[in-house]
Amino acid sequence: MKRASSLLLGLLVAGSVWAPADLSAQMTLGLGGGVVSATFSGDDAEDFADPDASKGSRVGLHVGAFLAIPIAERFSIVPGAAFIQKGVEYTLGDETASIETSYVEIPVLVSAMLTGPESSPGFNLFAGPTFAFEAGCDIGLGSSSTSCDDAGIEDRETLDVGLMGGAGVSFPITETLSLMISAGYELGLRTLDTSDDPADIKNSAFFGSVHVGIPIGGQ
């Protein structure tokens, strides 16, 4: 039960998932979301549910906002907040079981522009830590599901800490608004199993995002 309990904890990206690309003198508010492909990583991730089971990905969504705050001509600090779905899926024969988790995730990223502020399109790279607070956890078996709490899965980590990195591109869509498209990867740093003999399972997720950028203050 120890392994089963830990498994029902999945988490996150994050990321949503934010990638500002307008680093002029003004701040930029980004609103949007995207798609997440999440799974488990770690030494015990492959055979966590069953040694004969095949590990797959859970496809989910994320939605949120970020605020890009310029600190230099081509660098910004980018705090954000998002609701993100994570987890994992295992298949054994004709049976499919999944751990379906959702988080409120707070990334604190640094964004570096590869092009000047007047360039179009604009390209940027971003990276930084993420902090994810569990908002929901369910165990799915076929077409039915139950909450992790009801299933007795209590030995799980509800605060995940990770690292996120990726790249983005932005295009102006009006005189003031911009369209920002980004993609990246998020890796959890903490095992999700908090039992006395924890398995090494961590969240990991690829994400793609689309945001609308709204300038605030500045010029």
C-alpha cells in the first residue's frame, strides 16, 4: 500500500508556463494558458505501480498569469501564478490507471531576450524555480475515479519544488498587445512519496503556452 499510496500523488507544469518576450521599460502582464504532458521521473518511476506496467503521460491544461518586470535592457524577473494539471498514467494489459493531480503553481523566472526590444518577432529564454501547492489529487481506474484521500493515500508530498526552463517567441497583434508563444520543461526536485521508505518518484512535464501580453506603466 505504501507504493500505491505514493503514486496517487502527482503533480505539475507550470506550467504552466509563462514566457515573456517584451522587455522594454514597461512591465508586461501576460494572461493565457496551454497544454501540459506530465509524467513521473526518478529511479522508481517506471515500476512504481507494477513492474509489468507501462508508464505513460497524462495530458492536462494550465491557465494563469505572469508579470514581466524589467531589471536590465534584455532581462526581466517574471513571477507568475497558474492552475496546472499533472500526474501519470500506467497501462497493464487492457487496464489503465492514472494519478491525476492539480496544483496552484508559482514560478519565479528570469527571462533573457535574444533580440532587441524593437525586434519582431522577439525571442527569449527563461528559467527559474517553481513552487506548486496541491489543489487536488484523484486516482483513475478505467472510467471511474476516486480522491486520493478517500483511497487512503496520505503519504504524499503536497508541496512540490521544481525547476523550469524553456524558450518563447512574441509577435505584436495591435499597437499595444502582443501574442506570446512558449514551450519548455519542468522537473520536480522532491520525491512525491513521504512514507517511511519513500520511492524515488518526481513530477516532470513538458508544456506549451499561449499568452496575450498587456503593457503596464512605463512608456
